[in-house]
Amino acid sequence: MRPGTRVVVRYRLTPPETGLSDALGELLWVRGEGAGRRIGVLTKRGEVSIETSSITHAKPVPPPPARLASR
């Protein structure tokens, strides 16, 4: 995937947190090599930096639906 693509990424949380989390938004950047490789995703709540080794699933998604005009 390339920066600018809208994505959803499921990843393992880092200790002391446990479980999984999702990031839905625009892929901003991919940095690093090997075990230190990370991606940045711009979500509604801000930028999320995710270590690629913690990613369980990732895929491109279509643009969000258009908002309906208020009456």
C-alpha cells in the first residue's frame, strides 16, 4: 500500500496494554527497516504510529460515504 491510501489496520497493543486495536484512516508514511519498521495512519483522533510486526491484518478500504445534507 502507498501513502495516501485509505486503510484499516488491526494490530496488537504493546504492554502494559493488552488485546487488539484498529486504525481506520489515511496511510501517511512507512519508515524504517526490519524489526523497527513502522507505519503512520491519520485517524479521526489523530496520527497513530504502528510497528509493522504488531499488525495482524491490513487492507485498503473505499472512501467514507458522503454525508447527507441536513434539512
